[in-house]
Amino acid sequence: MEYIRNHWYVAGFASEFGEGFTTATILEEEIVLYRASDGTVVALEDRCPHRALPLSMGKRIGDQVQCGYHGLTFGTDGHCVRVPGQRSIPPQAWVRRYPTHERHGIVWIWMGAEDAADTSLVFDMPEFTDPGWAAHQGEALAFESNYLNVADNLCDPAHVSFVHPTTLGNPDSEDVPVRARRHGQMVEISRWIRDSAPIGFFQAYGGFSGNVDRWHYYYLHAPCIAAIDFGSADTALALPEERRGEGIQIHALHFMTPVNATRTIDRWMHLRNTAVDDPTAGERISDLLRKAFAEDKAILEAVQRKELQPRDRPPVRVAIDAGANHYRRIVAEMLAAEQEVATAAE
């Protein structure tokens, strides 16, 4: 499978990395990660160039990694610094080093050309540092599904009425049109449901006694980041779109890391503008989100199994697929652009 490589992917939450080795498969490449003595996360190809033993089966010698087979030792830059029994080091004795960057408790990894890694391209939102907002990390959710299908789900407000009828949706939204717009390499999909009963999520957390106006804004940053802005406000307020921050607003963030053609790790978290000073609110909200994401997992893994089976006709496309169609075109364009650069370099 082809992947977009000149891109920052999430290697994990900062809490996942320590002095010991952590392994990950990203874009079908096996990587060993660990924290160096200065606190930075080192990411190296998990394969000794001598006999191909995973370096993660070796041990640390200070900040260096010693292969567990014959003791070849590699620095944090991936270059071999010692071959036991000889003074000379073969020029091909190196492993790939992957640039990393840590921000807001998230460790990012650059999977493309090292000299193209630009930390200004790492995803960010002003709410991360806004004192009027609070952040709470969820966990890593494994989908036995292609990342493209997972992303399709994350730019699709229409499915919530049917997949999440007791958590993130209800029947009131079934026939509300969805608006999809493309902004460069990002797709925005949105809709408002006016004067509706609050969904299960806000029944449990929002404390609404009557009907609400509620919204979904799905921002899918190709290829693998989704920021979903959803919330509710008392219908009597009649808030316009640009003032929705006056209601209860949640940003559910999804960072998809493709493992291979049929497996994706989705690390999710949320930002909220309510109960900012309540230390228990983050986990209560995450518990509600866990239920909804488990519903998505069941759907997407069933879709993946069916996609691997032969079929005699192409899938039907309908109006609510507009966001996913934009997204797939962007990914195709990004892949084509990388291939064009690679061809020119050759």
C-alpha cells in the first residue's frame, strides 16, 4: 500500500515513552523508540544491518543501542559507533533515524525524508494553551481497518444518528443536510440540528433540561488528523454558528497512525470549554467517548472484513459522502505529488 511519508504522524502520547525500548510499526516500518538522557525521544529503524535482529532485543549503553546478537552499537543518529573485534566500521553499518518532536504531551514522528522534517507543520490548536480550555488524553484504540476507512468515518456527521443513537446522535438529525467544503488539504464537514432533544452525551454531562441547538464540525486534516468540534446550547439562546463557543463545546481529536493496509492505531483525546477546573470531568467525558468509539470500531472492522471479500459491483455513493470524497481526492493528490518528487530525484 502507498502512504504519504512527508508528514508528521503520532508515535504515541508522551507517557508511552521512557528509558526502556518501545516498539511501533508505522507505515509498515518497524521502529524502536526510547527517551535519551536529555529527555528527547529517539526513533530508530528496528533492524540491525548485520544479521537483521531487531535492535529492540538488544540493550541500552547510555544513550546508544547495542544489538543483542553481535554487539554492534548505534548512536542516537543511527550511525554505528562500535563493531566488537575490529577497529574499522563498515560505511553501510547504520540504521535509519526518524525525526521526532514532542508538543502538548504528544510525540510526533516524521516518516519521510529527514531533511524535509519541519516542526512548524506539527498539528496544533490554540485551545491547547488557552486557560479557558482543558485537555484530557484518552488512549490508543486499535482498529483492524485501513486508515482511509477510519478517516472516512471521522469526516461523516451523518453516521452518528445510526451508529451512536444513545451517545453522540439521535433520530432528530437523520434528515439534516450535511455541508462539505475543502480548504487546501483540509476538509470541513458540518451541520446544525436546531431545537432538538439533547443527545445522550449531553444528557449525561451537559445538564440541559429542555431542547438544545447542537452542532457537528468535522475538520479532517489529510492524511491522518481529525478534529471534531461538537456541542450544544440552550435553544432559547439561538446562537449563530460563530458564537457556538458560548455553549458547551468539545473538541474530540483523533490522531490516526497507519500500521499496515488493514490496521490503524487511533490515539484520541478531547479539549473542553466546560468544567475546566474539575479534575474528574476529563475522565467522565472520556468514559462517554469510549462507548461511542467502541461503536465505531465494530462498524469499521466489519466494513474492512467485507472489503477484503470479492464483489460484483462498485459501492453506491450518496450525497453524505461528499466529505469523504474530498478527503480521498486530497490523499490521492498528496501521493501523486510525492511520487512526482521521487521520480524527479531519480
